[in-house]
Amino acid sequence: MKALYADAARELRLADCDAPAPGPGEVRLRLARGGICGSDLHYFLHGGFGAVRLKEPMILGHEVAGHVEALGDGVTGLAQGDLVAVSPSRPCGACSECLRGLPNQCLNMRFYGSAMPFPHIQGAFREALVAEAGQCVKADGLTPAEAAMAEPLSVVLHAVRQAGGLVGARVLVTGCGPIGVLAILAARRAGAQEIIATDIAENGLAFARKAGADRVLNTAAAPEALAPYSEAKGSLDVLFECSGADAALRAGIAALRPRGRVVQLGLSGDMAVPMMQITAKELSVTGSFRFHEEFATAVAMMQKRLIDVRPLLTHSFPLAEYQTAFETAADRSRAMKVQLEFA
């Protein structure tokens, strides 16, 4: 069985990987699709992000879907051939954070394709994967490409939950990559009245417009584009900051009205926070990190066509063309979501 390893920045390779039989409570999957995420790109382009760096070869990938190939003892509710979306989130269930009801903050988290701990947690870009049955959500009615979008959709559903009620809200989304565009779709589904989206690339803004943003602003071409929303003490209710860029965070905070809410999703290292504005306008700032129980909800929303991820799927490549796939995913001028085809 082949798996896709990252050894260092710009160093990817296909190499053999074991495919053991599933143990009790586990299933073996024949993978079908895997989406290239922003964190995968950070490992590919830079060897990591922030203080996180590759210290050993690591299999990439955590946005995957596949078909059940074999069942371990005690597995119920799944059958050979079922298409499933695979949650990469595997909290321990026993640490202090899990016991507080915060599984996404698990102290012993095993999240596919993460170099945060050492030894690293190996990822899911492999032809066959043994997973816990509880990670697998049946994806009847979806294509493998859609099912592999459950992970990024779960990220934004968790962020919407962090934001609180959005009915009637005026929402700003900064950064229109896949997470930003999915945030637009999720915020609208949650009742947002008006959505403004900003980015520095026209391709992302075009997807934001198609996703239903009421107004899109290119802040590279017009750095002061948000100024009208910043008059007086600001006029917007909620900021979903999806870029991880200081400039986007500062401009977004300036546009928020008093007691507005900031939800930070973008991860690119530490950011400078304008504390004077946060204090004076009594803003609420919350992070949004990963997800857990939202994963099954994401699958259900796609199955019911409450959120349609298909327009985001711009490219797919056979696993053997991994280099082209990653280079395409890194080109924001033409790609939104790039996936690998495993079968």
C-alpha cells in the first residue's frame, strides 16, 4: 500500500505503508478521495506553520472519504462497500479536557496529519486506512468527492457555533479560501442577513460571490475598502477571520460595532491584536479550533443539500500526480479545493 509522505518543505514522496487488518471496533477502508487542506500546503511549502515543524517523515492528509473494505469484531451499523466520510478527530475521551466536554481540545488528540506532537500523528493520504468505526459516518447519496468535504465543513460549523446566534446579523468574512467560502455558506444557512467578504485574490472573491456574499471587496486593490463599515464605531456584528493575516484582523475589528464578535479561524502563527479597540468597543474574541460532534452534522447537511459543496471542487488528480496536485492547490489564482483520487 502506498502513502504520501512529507519529509521537509517541497519534499513529497510516495512510499510503502502497512495496511493491517482491522482490530475490534475498527474498519479498514479503501480510500477514494482526499482533499488538500491549508495545513497540508503549509507542510508542503514551508515544512510547517508557526512554531510547528516537521521533525520526521509524516503522511499528510485529513480530509478523506472511502469505502468500507473489512470490519473488525464488534462493528455494527457499517457494511462492506459503504461510502463513509472519515473524521480525523480522535480524542482520547479520558483526559481533563475531554471530561469537561471539550473533545476538540483533547490533551492526547490523535488528529490525522499533525506535526504538533512528536512523534507526529501520521495522516490519511494512503490507499488503505484502518480507522475506528466511530470515526466513520455513512455518506449515502454523496459522491466520494463531496464526502471528503465533511472535514472542512465541520470546521466552519464549529465556528458558527462559537459565534452564537447569527439570525439577522451583518457578517464579515476575511479570507476566501475553502474555509472562508464555506463560512459564507454556513453563516447564510444560520440566518445571516448580510455577508461581506474580503480577500486579496480575485479568484477567491469570485467563489465568495457565487456562494452568496452580498458584497466582495479586494483589499489588495483597495486597502481601505472596509472604511465605510468602520465609520463612527463600526457597523458589522460578526467577523469570521479565515486568513490568519494581521491586516485582515485589524481591518475587521475596526469594522465591528460595539459588542461585536470576532471568531478567529485562520492559523498562520501569532498575530498582533489591537487590544485598545477590543477593550473600548467591548468586543468578544473567540478562537475556533477544529471540531468534533459537528462532523456528523456536516455530512447530514450535505446529504440534505442544505449546503452544497460541489461548486468548490475545482480540481482532482490521481495519487501518482501528487506533485502537480499540490502545486495546483498552492495556486490561488486558479484553484479552490484540490483533491487526490485514490481509486
